[in-house]
Amino acid sequence: MADSQVHRASTFAPVNIAVIKYWGKRDAKLNLPTNSSLSVTLSQDDLRTHTTASCSSTFDRDSLTLNGSDQDISGARTQACLQELRQLRQEVEQKDGSLPKLSEFRLKIVSENNFPTAAGLASSAAGFAALVRAIANLYELPATPTELSRIARQGSGSACRSLMGGYVAWEKGERADGLDSVAYEVSPASHWPNMQALILVASAEKKDVSSTSGMQQTVASSALFAHRADEVVPKRMKAMEKAVHEQDFEAFAVLTMKDSNNFHAVCLDTQPPIFYMNDTSRAAVRVCESLNAASPDGKPLCAYTFDAGPNAVIYYLAENEEQVAGTFKNILGDKTGWEGARGQKVNKAGA
Ligand code: 2P0
């Protein structure tokens, strides 16, 4: 008799915000980056994707819904993730013949984001990380977070960094097949527990230029880009890992702000130019700069960073909450183009 049972597994994956940015691919098909990157994983209690993966002999097609609407999963990136996970399950089934043949069943994937999709809030990162881990859990794969990061990377580059909590690096790798282009934990969140992030939403609308096409245009046309990828980022990766290991907020803040500005400079140097930051974003930079200029010991109190959109993420230490978050929230009260703010903790991502 055919097995009509529905097998199911669920997981959460958090958003990560890079402090050394990924921008540029050395291999678009395998989704391999031109430079390494480093991010901070935010608490999954707030911004996160929740995904349930199920499979059954009764399902007639693979499907994915996001916030209730059916998604196209025929793209090469999603297919690469599904095929690889199925193949790994097949290998497990071949070793243990008593296991149900889940690899032969169609998959139903149901995802919910609790934040705006594609508005520069790292939705694809949390989305693909949750998709890959939910299916890996469903298939009971004996894979480590680093192994899963290699699969999630093929869905969306930044997703590989959302499979771990705390401070996470994505090593660009040297191999043409991408097997060494994976994420690793630099330090767990508990190593630097007073790190905080404040997300300032300037616009929750979908961004004009997708990251994928924006970075391709940058690689093809920016004269500054090679210098960033070859010279600037490799030095900053080392310096940022050191700053995290030593809990050196001054170094962390300076590197974070410089790398955000360098990334937006190569966007501006792209043909046609890409403007992710707007006047509201620049106002946040000025607030941050004036807070830092007024710091009693001359050391930065906060650091801004902007991804592929106008929203700001402000990193600061808990002891400076009142000064930093208080100042930004007062400004928000003046309605200067901000739609809202969300304080984030940097916690360990749960499995
Ligand atoms: C980052 N961003 O490191 C950088 C900073 C945006 C700016 O990773 O083409 O959506 O899916 O691999 O991961 C956004 O790029 O791009 C990104 P794909 P992804 O977080």
C-alpha cells in the first residue's frame, strides 16, 4: 500500500546584516563572490523567516509559498538547492534501506517573513537559510551548519551567513567548484553580548535595483571595484575578525562605517549609477557622526551601515542605549522620512 503520510519539519532563520559587505560575483552560476564578507546575525525573536517543509507521495508538484503567495521555484538558484538536498537524502536512503524514500516525494514549502520582503532587509538571506535548513531537517541530513551554508549560498549569497548565530564570515573560497565558499562562525553572540542593533526603516518598499543585477553591473563597469575586492576587503576582513575577537568596538565601528561607504561608493561608480541611500539615509549618517563627535572619550558610540536599500542599521553597545537609541528615536518622533525603528538584540540563532 502506498505511504500517504505527510512528513514535516519547521525552522526559523534570522536576518544577518553585513559589516564587511558582499558585492560582486566571480561565478554567477555557482553564486561565488569576488570577496569574503562578515556579518552579525540578529536575534530570530524579531526579524526572521519561519519555514515549514513537508513532503508526501500525495503531492503532485514542488511548491513554495511566501507570506501566502505562490512563488516561482523554477529558477536555477532554487533548483540547485532542492536538487542538492534531494541528492544528499538519496545517499542517506541508499545507506539505510529501511528509511522512507522522501527524496522521491514532491516538496511543499511554506514560508512567512515577519518583515518587508526585498526592501534591503536581507529577506533572501533569512529565506534561503530557512528553506535549506527546513528541508535538511525534514530529510534528517547529517549536515553541519557550514555544509548547509554551501547549499544556501547557491540560493542567495548572503543566506550562507544566516545559518549561524553571532559573528559570521563567508570565505570567498579559491576553488572553481565553490566547495570552499562557505560560512564559518567568527565568534558566537555570547562572546560580545552587549552588542545591539537598531534598524531604521526609511522605506519598506521593494528596492529599485535587485542585488543580483546591481552587483553584476558593478563588476562590469566600476573602475573602483577591483581595488575594493582585491585590496580593501581582504585587509578589512582580518581587521574585523580581530575587532570581534577583542571586543574592540572602536575598530568594529570604524571598519563598519568605512566598508558601508566603500560599498556605496562602488555602487555610485557603477554605470548606470546605483543609488541605494537617500536623503533620509544620509541624515542618519549625520546623526551618527555627531553622536560620535560628542563622545566623552573620543571613541565612537555607534556605527551605521546600509545594504541595498535606504534603511539604516545602527550598531552600538548596550551601555550607550539611551544616548544612541534614545537620540534616534527622538528624531523619528520628528517624522523626518523614517517609517519606524526596531531595536534588535544580537542573539544566538536557534536550530
Ligand atoms: C551583504 N548584500 O553582504 C550585501 C551588502 C547587499 C549589500 O548580500 O545575488 O541578495 O542573491 O547572491 O545575497 C545582497 O545580496 O545576492 C547582499 P545574491 P544577495 O549582505
